[in-house]
Amino acid sequence: SRRGYGGLHSARAELAMAPLVDVWVPSPDASESAFLPGKVLRVDGDVAEVQARSDVHRIPLGELRARFDRGDDNLTCADSTSLVYLNDASMLDNLQRRHRQDEIYTYTASVLLAVNPYKSIPGLYSEEQCARYRGRHIGALPPHPFAIADAAYRTLAREKKDQALLISGESGAGKTETAKIVMQYLAYTSGADSDLARRIQARVLQAQPILESFGNAVTLRNSNSSRFGKYNRICFNGEGRLIDAGITTYLLESSRVVVHGANERTYHVFYEMLAGLSDEQLGDLQLERGRNYRLTSGHGPGVWGFEERDVSNFRRLRDSLQTVGLDEEQINASLRVLAGIIHLGDVMLEEADGCPQLRPAEEEEEAFSGRQTVDLNEESAEKAAKLLGMDTDELVGALKRRKIRIPSRMSLHEVPRTPSQFRQALEGLIKSLYKRLFERIVQRINDSFGELRPTVEAQADAGSGQQIGILDIYGFERLQKNSFEQLCINLANERLQQYFVENVLSSEQALYRREGLPWSDLALPDSQPVVLCIGQVFKTLDDFSARLAQGMEARSNTDEKFCEKIVEEAAKDSQRNQVLKRLHMSSKRRTSAAPAPNEGFVVKHYAGAVEYSTQGWLDKNNDRLLTECEDLICSSENSFVKSLGEEDQQKTAFRSISRKYTADLEALLRTLSTCNLHYIRCFKPNDEQKPKLFKERLVLDQIIQCGTIELVRIMHDGYPNRCSFDEITSRFHKLLPEKFQRYRTRTFIEALLLAYKVPRDEWALGMSRLFLKAGRLKMLEDLRSESAMPEAEVLEQIARDIVRKQWVRAIHAVSFCQFVPKFIRQLRVQRCLEKLRKATRLGARLPLFLKAAPGR
């Protein structure tokens, strides 16, 4: 019988089908498997006795999942929609079996699920593999990112509409590597039959190592974690030839330059430079190989074990910079800025315990009331100033003292900075220099593509083509300490998750209803309350940051006051109070470095609750550098450093990072709304980044959080492949003899499916489209490529059935035509009788009205 459209059968219905039915049982041990295989011994009401391993458990029916025993551990499904029982336990088991066999990719209809192997699999991404997948439909070969990329490329060529590949997943799931694999295939399949295409192809591939060096870092969860989001655009002309490319970046985590967690690193480029430069080159930059600088090591011994990789990556970085058009002088200028940043990091003195020389805020004003200035490392300041083209005294003076305007005297007065103000100025200068250097590198990469199109004709050709976009954006983050950057990152994930729900799941269900197919809606997750709540947090943050930047009410515009306000406002709102909560005090919090109740809050995201620390948010949200520090950059004798300055500093003291980030995010979503979307969901099998280790509960959480379960259920119970009637008839008309071409479109399509014995529950005719279960469109494509023809007896029977149906429809039409006049006459008689009844009643009452009229 046909499977119910509402989803899975109930547990009771599954268990009632046969004795000793196989099931999945939730594992009682939270540290091991998520589910255990078991057999139902008997059912007692809503509870079943289940034998799992050697134990017998009494478990509510609702907690059991039906299981199909394959018998052979090596048997897996390349497409999750082909599973006999579609539930989270069966999906998890299938992914684990495939991961064990190094089959790290699995389809869910047209969506690709990728499990990070944390190792190299020989031959998986070779040029031979590229050739295998070129022009092949999804499902014709084992699951692979090449297949998704090829589908996007062919759809672009056929429909002349922009495409986008959305690569999502948590940090460490392999998004960056997957994006590189996709770009490798697109560069291959678009061909290099012209000099322009070959040069653009080289720059597309060489841009990635540059972005990795300047934008990726080692974190606890990932040794190559992207600390920014990027949208790569690869443009093609009408013939499918590569003609242009570009990169848009989102929210570089600039705070990582000045602070990173234990057992983590700042951006790769610093370590690659220290490892890859010669001793003479390091000497010119006044750097020492192997030394623990504060920016590279933090307050600990640093992270080791990447030295060989850093050396090879630095050679790759220099080659890539030259490929995108930087000469030796420009590369050296960038390295001088990086070296200057390293020395700036050592300007702040540290006490014996390794902590910066800072005092509690309440002691600062008293300690510095006597015009005392902060002590700093003069040697490091001198080295930094020399490399950055700044005067040492001016650099030290800008860091130690701040200028305040005295209205009564119309003059400026210098006062010493407190330790916290000194640290803010120093870190602000470091972060701004690095962020602007990163943006300059990205701009250089984008400009390099334009330089390859020297003619007006080529420029016009680039502007009129279509593009494939590849979105590689940071995954959901829940770190030891979560700050402003993590809230921005998680907002992006919330918006993309909601976009996925609205544009994939909801639209899928709406399409079935619109086309007249029977369907019972599934309850879908809703991220909108979280998105609105974070939007209100950013609005309040902008108010506080702007007032602080303008010097208004300094004591009332603090991180603590900001935190208290958003928590109070959330508590008064019926929607927001379910999303944002106050931090609760605990004995652990009182004795640890965790934030106090007025220094953070908790947000309930789709992927789980996250604690955020609001310390430093008012400064982090301001993209403006302190005036004294900006003047240092703008007056630098180093032309490259000077070009990084902002001359319009005096226009406004505040420029909101959260507002720009939100606007960029909305612009990205608008871009995606104009594209055909292709999804790749990446999963990490363990936190240790070890091969052959698959932690079921960790992967299960990711499967549930990203909406994969809902997607699989809709795709399995619904129809993942759909084509318009015109498309089906034009593509497959040769699969039936000429005499079938005279039939109407719907009749022809129905005859086509019946001729090739496609099961009736595997397809459905809507109002304007043919809907097919997974794999059926591939079957038709294979038949077309093989020029197959159905059996003559089957065709004759179908023709007879068509004639019979036409006679039946004709009889029905004649009967209807005979019925309509009779029905109309009957309606007329009924209307006439009704009018007669009304006239009779009025005639009977009229004499009474006339008799009563004179008395009035």
C-alpha cells in the first residue's frame, strides 16, 4: 500500500505488524551510542519489552524507531530517501556505516551530506574523478561534491539562471575544504580553451590559499577554521566559458589577532611568516624564529606541531600572491605590516604571572590622578614604529595619552590613559591594521580578475553572463567564551537556517498543495523569534556604542548597563523572554572567570543554548579607530601603511559593525533568492579531529539541528524530482513511437511512465508538473541515453487503455452535456416557483396594508 503522506507510520503500527520486530532503542549510556539495535519481545499497551544486547528493557513505544536488519554491515544506501525506515536512528546508522568504509558522502535526494574523514582519501578528487562526473546526473555515480557542482553548472547552462551552492555545518565539519573541492570542479568543467579562461581559472584556485592564510586559524575544534564568511562568485558566458570571478567577505574576527583561547592560534599567516622566511629576512623585520610573541602565543607556551605545514604554506602563499598580481615589493610591504603588528603586541608589559599589567577599574582613576602614564615596552614600540613608518615618540604618546577638548578654552588637553584605555587603544590599532590589510588583500584579488579583461567587449561579456556562487560561511559556534563575534556568527546561521526552512521545506509543501497533490504538512522549526531577538540586541547595542563614542554619560554607557537593559527588555516581551535569558548565579560562577549576571546572557538558538559574555561589546561594535591612532596611520611615512588610513575620521565617531553586518547578511540572502540553490550539509564525526572515529550523539545532534530530518521526511514522502510538462515532452518524446506524439501532454506523460513500468506510487501528475520519487528521473535519463524502447505488447495495451479512457471521457462529456440543459430547466422552474410564492404572499398581505393606510 502507498506510504502515508504525513510521514512515518506510528510506532504502534510498526510494532503490530510482526512479532520479534527489529527496532532501534535509545541508548541509556550518554557517552556511547545514540541508539542500540534490539528486538521487541512483546507489547503491553503503550510500552514494549525490548531485548537490546543481553538486557531486556521496558520502553515507551514512542521512543522506539523501526529498524531494517541489512544483515551485512557493508550494505549501505547512497541516498537516505532509499532507506526502508526513514528515521533519525536509521539515517545515523547509514552515515556511520558509510563513514567506516570511507564513503563520506551521502545524498538526501539532491542535497549532499558530507562527513569529515579527517584524513586524505587517495584519488577521491583527482582529475580523473572530475572527468567521470562531467555531464552525469545526480545519482548516476556515487555521491560527491563534483556531482552537485556539475548539476549547478548544467542547470546554469540550460536555464540561464544564476546558481548558488550553500555549504553549511559546524566549525570543523569541512566546509572550507568542500568549497575548494567545488571550485576545483567548476574550474575544470568550464574548460580552459582560451587564455582568459586559463588565467582566471588559475587565480580562482590560487586565491583560496591567500584567504586561508589571512582568514583561517587553529581553534579547539578545527585546525583550519575560517574566521570569516565568504561568497565566491564564478561567472560564465552564454557558452559556459569561465569569464570572471569575485569574492565577498563577511565579518573577519579581528579580535582573534589580539586574543585567542588556550591551545588555539591566531591567523595562520603570522606563523607561516615566522616559519617560512629566511633568517636574513627575519632579521630585517627584527623577528626571531621560535620566539613566543604575545600575539602568536597568547599567555601560554603556544601551539606546536604545525611547523612543517607552516613552511610549505608560506611558499604557497607567496606564489599565490604573485599569481593574483602582487610584485615582490608589495608582498614585502604586507609582511612589514604583519611584523609591525607582532611587535605592537609586545608593547604592553606583562607581570610575572603572564597577565597584562591592568588594575581593577575602580582603582584606575585614583592611580592615574597624578598624571602618571602606563609603562610599556619601549624596544617593541620602537621596532613597530620603524616597520610601520611611524615616529616612535608619536606612537608611544598616542598610546599613553589621550586628547580631550576643553570647551571653555577651545583647545585640546592631553591626559594619561588608564590601563584599560591604553589596552583599548593598542588593541584597536592592531585590529584595525590587520582588518584593513585583509580587506586590501581581498580587494587586490578582486581587482586582479578585472585586470584580466582589458577590452571593452570582454568587460561587457562579463557583465552579461550568469554566475555560480559558493557560500562558505562560519558554522554555528559554542566556545568556552562566546562574545560579540559569536553572536554575529550564530545570527548568520539562524538566518540561513530560517532561509532553508522558508525556501526549501515550506516551499516544498506549498508546491504540493498548489499542484493538487495530497499532503499533510509537517511541523517545521522556526528561527524567526531568535532572529528578531538578536536584531533588538543589536539595536540597543548601537545606541550604547554611539553614546559612548560621542563621550555622553560615560558611567551609564558601560557593557554592564547594556547587558542589564537588554535582559530587562527581553523579560517584558512575551516572545523574547523565551529566547534570551539572564545568566544564573552558581557556586562555579562565583569562583571562576565566568561572567557575572550583568556581564552576559543566554540565547536559545536552534542548535542549543549559548552563554554570551558582553565584556567589551561597546568597543567591538564601533568600526571607528581612536582619532589619535588613526592619525598615526594617515601620517605614516610608509606609503602602503598610509594607504590603509581613513581620511574621513572626523565625520563621525561611531560606525556600527552590527548594522553593517546585518545589512550585508540581508544583501546576501537577497542574492540567494535570485538563484537556484544547491545544498551541501557538512558534519564533523568527532571533536578530536581523528580519522575512523564516529561519535553518534555528536553527529545526531547536527542532523537534527540543521533540519536534515525534516528535509529527508519531505523528500522521502514527497517527490524530490519534478519537471514541467513541456520539459518532459521535449526531453523524452523519442522514448515513445511517433503515434503517441499526437496525444495531449498529460496523456503522453502518463503513457511514458506506464510504458516503462514506473510504479504508480512513484509518480504523480500535478496541475503543471510531473512529480517523481528519487531515482526515477535518472532512470528516464538513462533510457534516453540508451535510446531504449518499450515492449510492443505494452505499448498496444497502453494505446487500448488510452482509447478506452477517451471513450469513457466522451461518454461522460455527452452525459454531462445532456444533464446541463435539464439542470438549467430545473433551476429556472425552481426560480419561477420561488418568485410565484413571494408574489402570492405579497398579494395576500396587500389588502391589509391598504386598509390600514388611511388611519395613518
